[in-house]
Amino acid sequence: MGRISAAVLGLAAALTVAAPGMGRASESPYENGLLRLSEVLGSLHFLRSLCGETGDRWRGEMEKLLAAENPDPARRERFVARFNRGYRSFADNYTSCTASATEAISRYMKEGEELSREIAARQGN
């Protein structure tokens, strides 16, 4: 659980020290990864809550991502829409924590860590 948070923080740091404007370019080489990470965070926000986690940890991670990117309003809207899509995709199908939900959590945790590391490595160079 702490690994993805550390990875998102590392990603935020890498984006913060990026060359001026690089974190804001809508056609940046990591844009699709950031959008997917937004969706993963939304999925985790729903699933972890469904399975007993309290608080807004994953929404908080999304807020850190948005703060690091500081997107223009249209781009911010795309990130938020992807977060919400991730959330709703599970909210529409799960009403209780099942073995399938916990497996999805594991998969999304792994994917989120990988995306964070990959984006940070690309942007950090």
C-alpha cells in the first residue's frame, strides 16, 4: 500500500522539477500514462473503500498528481474524468468486497506503481 504512494510522490517530484512547460504539454510523451494513472487511482479509491479502507487516501494521491501537473482547466477535466471513470467502472459492478475485488486491488496497485515509476523515470531524465 505504501509503495504506490511513494511512487506517486516520486512522480510528483519529478514533474515538479521538469523543464518549464513540460508537465503542462497536453501531447507530452507521458500523457497517456498520467491519464491511465488517474483512472487507476479512481479504481483504487472505490475498491479500497469497498474492502474496508477508511479515508480518502487515493483521492489524495490524485490531488497530489494534479498539484504536480498544474494542468490547464481542460486538461484537469480530462484527468478528473479518468479518475471518475475508474471509480464508476467498479461502483457499477461491485456492492461488496469479493475475491474478485481484492484481486483487482492487487492488479491496480501493481499497475499504479509501474506507471508511476515509468513516468518518473522518463520525466526525471
